[in-house]
Amino acid sequence: MSLLLTGATVIDGVSEKGIEGRSILVDDGRIVAIGRPDEIPVLPDTEVVDFSGKFIIPGLMNANVHLLVNILFETLVRYEGRYEELIVEAAQVALKSGMTTVFDTWGPRRALMAVRDRIDRGEVVGSRVRCAGNIIGFEGPFSQDFDGRIPGVGSSHFVDRVNAMWVENTGRHLMWLTPEAVGEEVRKYIEYGIDFVKYAANEHGGSSAGAFLQFSERTQRAIVEEAHRAGLTAQSHSQSVEGLRMSIEAGCDLVQHCNMTGPVEIPSETLKLFSRNTCGAVVFPLTDSGMVALKESVSDHEWTMWKASDANTRHLIDSDAMILLANDGGIFAPEVMQEPMIKGSWNGLPEDEALGRLATGHFVWLRAMEEKGMSPMALLHAATRNIARAYRVEDDLGTLEVGKIADMVVLDADPLQGAKNYRSIHAVVKDGALVDIEALPERPLLTAELPGPLDEEARYKRFLHHGARLPGCPTCVNGAH
């Protein structure tokens, strides 16, 4: 059935401003006409929806999500064999929040691809998913790259099984190999059906807070060349000024969280490389109030890093870099959000300031970048057109133009009058069809509320409260035995 949206102000991502009183005609999932109502003939059996007083923008996109980010041991045990269900739930949360396309940059390849294909076939509702699988050079969830506490707690069988689902042939062992041999392994991984390649320019966290370089310049170029040879985009995980420079010079199409370069600000010469090499700058910003709240929960050393990242963000806005919206968005189960390891991090900030939440973090991103001086139209481009260009899908997505896929968000308030208005989602259209956003997610799992207390919990008497210090005990660490 054809769909005609009438009466709205259309902000197409191409024009310099919104155009009032326009109609958009959709047929077979694509836009076939945009214009004044009297210019567009209504086809038989067309569903007509009046959006007078509303604002229609391109479907929002996110350049970096993790649809299965809740990789705690108990979650992966509880839902073993059901990871696709968790990914579907996350894809539906993303769609409900206006993101019609998301790019998953680290996760279990086979499960992500299965959900991607089910959504593409129309078998399940969800944001359009494109995925990289593993980050080339990283180990799995139960490793020093992510959570090194688990080996020795979980059985070696389960630990190895989970890590294998993420890593396959692309882990840390590649660091020993020649650039040619790494390229060969990347070529094999691409043949499994991933949509783009992501590799580690820097390590993930660790004792050096990400400063160590993961691959040489030659190896990085070999990885990028394999991606481009297959017609895919290449991106890096970067966390230092040298890791960033090497990524851009290796030919990456975009660099993730490029504003996070430890306690050192990005040199001006490197900032210029973004526009010179047409490389997308994926930025992770915090709002001003989020920065204030975070300062209370992080160490002085971590704070120097956050201050540098904030300065980098402002410099990137002032440069010619093509900035992309992203936030590492994912869903954490309610019990996980209560853990000290989360509460004491940027994910533990209040929801209005927490960048990493899948359902709301992109709204935080838009407010944060507005505070730092990004113009209203540049904000829209960062959330739509720029992402489509960086991932080379601009022929189909990113703007509202005749011939493109009909992905749209209808807002009650004008987003060009304030970033807060992106939250005023009235309707979502994906592939030319109105989405029943009130029904999403269809099967809440990680988004479900915690069950009420058991009778036994009310009678439970603790031997010691969590965090209790034994009087005079020299082995108590941080106040807890």
C-alpha cells in the first residue's frame, strides 16, 4: 500500500531549512514524490496521514551501537542460546527511539547477522542493523580486553564458547603476524558476511588506559585495503593521538570515539587530516552537567582524560571534520545498573546525562553537541546524512529525496529550534511503513523491570553487609573484605 504524509514541515537534510506544508508520497518502501499537496496525485489505495503542525526529518542513524552490550557473566549464562532475542529487543528499542538504522560495531557476528537478515526480510520489526562482528585484534567478552575476572570463575568450556562466538579468527593472535597474514585472516572474516570492518588501532582499556598501539601502520593499511577490496568501509577503535593519526593515514572511512585521546589533546595537524582524507569523526560527548556529575565519581587521572576529550570535541566542531553521532549505545539489565562498576562510570550517570543508553543516549549526544556550539542543521546532518556518507549508503539513506528508502521520524516540535525537540517523537516510518512504536519492544527481557523480592529475601540475614570493613583487618581492600 502507498503512504501519503501531508501537511508537515519537511526538513529533508538537503535544504538549508525546513519547508512548510509539504507532502511526501511513498510507494513500495521508497519516496516517489515530495511537494505541495496539490502537486502530488493520490494513488488508489493510498493511506493518507495528516501531520499538519508536525516536523518530518530523515530517520535517525547511530554510527556505533552494541545491541548485545550486557556481557556480564550472569546475563550470558541466563540467555545462552537466546542472544538473538536480546539483539531483537535492542533493535526494537532503537527503532522506538527514532533510529531507523544502526551500525553495530562489536558483538557476536552470527547472531547479529541472523537478526539483521530477519529484519531485512520483514520477519521481525526493528531498526535496520549493519554489523562488523568482532573488532579485529580484540579478544572476547571474558578476556582482559573486556572482563578478565571470569576465566577461573566460569567453566573453561563456557568461557571459551562465549569468547569464540565473538572472536573466531580475528583475536589478539593477529598481533604476532605479518601484515600480509593479517590481511588474509581479515579476508576470511569478510567472507562470513559482515557489513563493514572495524579493527583496533589501540588496545581496549587495560593498565595503560588504551594508550598502547595494537597494530603497526603497515598492518593497519593491510586491514583497510582488504575492506576496500571487498567494497566495505573500514573503521578503527582509536584512543590515543598516534592511534588516531595512524587510522586516518591508513585510509579509514571513519574513526570511533576520536575525541578520546587520553590526557592529550589532538594536535592541529591531525585535526586537518579529517577533512583532507574525508574521514568521518565519530565523537562521544558529554553534556556540561554530565561532565560536572562525572567529575564526582572518577579519579583525577580519568578526569584529565575527560577534560581533553571535551576540548577535542569543541576543536572538531570548529574544524572541517565530518562529525557523526554515536554513543556505544546498548541495554544493561536493571540489576547491572545497580553495580558499583557501572555506577562509577559514564554509564552510571542519570538518564538525562548518560550517553551510553540505547534508548536515550542519542538525545544526550544532540544536546551535548548543541552546548558545544554545533549548529542546528549540522546536528541533523551528524545524525543522518554524515553517517550515511561515511558508511557509503547515501544512495539509499540519510536524506529525504525522491528514490531513497522512506525512513522518517515525525516530531511534534521543530528540531532546528533546539536539540531537546528530538525527543518529541510522534511517529516513525521505516521502509515506507508506519511503525507501531507503542508496541516496542515486543518481548522485554533486559528492558523488563526487576521482579519483586522473594519471601526468602525478606527473611535473609547477612553475615556482613556488602562493603563492611573488619575492624583492624589489614587485608581489607577499599573498605571491603
